Amino acid sequence: MVFALEPKKGIENIGMVGIENTFVVTAEGGECITGDNPGLIPVY
């Protein structure tokens, strides 16, 4: 099974911001497959 967590937050007079992490879950356990950069990436 694969699922994504995508929390979003509206900031007044700015817009929406959010992050996303994707995980794969198997009988052996779970693993984050998003990557290893936990920081913010600006998108313009």
C-alpha cells in the first residue's frame, strides 16, 4: 500500500502552504519514499 500525507495551511493574505510525504507500507514495515530533504522547498 502507498499513501501520502498532505497537510495544508491557509495563511491570510498569503495563500496556501503545504508539505507532502509519501510512504510505502508492506508486511515487513513502512518506509518514507519522499526523499531525505526534510526542509522547505520554495515554489514560485
